[in-house]
Amino acid sequence: DQQVKQNSPSLSVQEGRISILNCDYTNSMFDYFLWYKKYPAEGPTFLISISSIKDKNEDGRFTVFLNKSAKHLSLHIVPSQPGDSAVYFCAAVGSGNTGKLIFGQGTTLQVKP
Amino acid sequence: NAGVTQTPKFRVLKTGQSMTLLCAQDMNHEYMYWYRQDPGMGLRLIHYSVGEGTTAKGEVPDGYNVSRLKKQNFLLGLESAAPSQTSVYFCASASGQFGQETQYFGPGTRLLVL
């Protein structure tokens, strides 16, 4: 049972345009979410996070939106750059104060010059 | 600061062989994790540790064992490798103060079991 889902395996956008990556979750007890970025042959690196007490968090070109009623979050990248081409994972922090992450399947973003 | 390092980077095993993957972190982090990444599955938690001498099972622990004898090291063992354990393995660490800290990942170990 996939508790965190990224239903789009891939996304292709033109340089300079907006990239929107989506993520859905099923467990209403999740209260902290993160986005990780992964380049080939490297480990994931943290990108941005959001607590359930907020509905938006912004860091430079990256903004994460959280819609708790819909159990949905999205990552917006504006403007998109070729260097943003990577796999993006959405993750939720599991229960128990152990920091365990529950990941989505990932979305491969390609930004075309 | 090397961050999180993993040894080896790549390994080929035959079915039934054993091996140990080593993860080391130099950030004095309390929490450490082992994940595996498979196509279309994202990363799944195998085992984790919330401090030296402690270990706990994650989502997919079967076929694996772990040890955390030293705070900076977290070992993942495969006693009898199976083709289903072909995967990319990632280790991660976090400071562990509040349970929601950023996890820092190693570069991964690619394992092929024939």
C-alpha cells in the first residue's frame, strides 16, 4: 500500500517555464513533508520541506504547496533551468519521532534548453 | 567534512553469498538509515538506528541485518544474497534532535546478485 504517491513518472518542460511536480498521500497523520532531488549515480539531496501547519513554503525558485484537505502537495520550480533536470522524490515523515521517511516513486524532470 | 560515505560503490554477488555494506558519517549524527531504491518504487526503508547500539526494522527488513556498534558507522549485512536484493542501497543520517530533520544521503552502493 503506497502511502505517498507520485503519479507522473516523468515531466518535460522548456527552460524558463514553470515545472510543477505533484504528490499525493493517504495518511492524514503525516505532518511534515520534504522534497529531495537526485542526480544519476548520486544520493538524494534535500531541496525543500513543509510542515502541515503551513500551506506554502518558498526558497528561491522553489515553492512547495500543501493542501491538507486534498492530501496533496506540489513543488513549483520557476523559472526552470536545464540543471534542474533530475529525479524528484516527495517524502513524508513517518510516526514515532524517528525521522523515518516514506518516499514516493519519484518523477523524472527534464528541462529542455 | 566527507558527510556520508558508503563502501563499496559497486558489487556483484552470486546467489547465496554474503556481504556487508559499510556506511560512515562524520557529522556526529544520532540517527542513521538504510534504504533501497528500485525502479518505480522510490526509496524504501530497510533498517534504521536512533543511536549507537540500537537498531530497528523498517519497511522491507527481510534478508538483511544491521549493526551500529559505533555512532559514526552503520553496517548492512546480507547473509545469503538473492537476486531480489539486486538494487541500489543508500545510507542516510540525521541529527535526530526532533525527528524531522533533513536526512543526508550517501552516494549509494549498486549491488547486482546473479
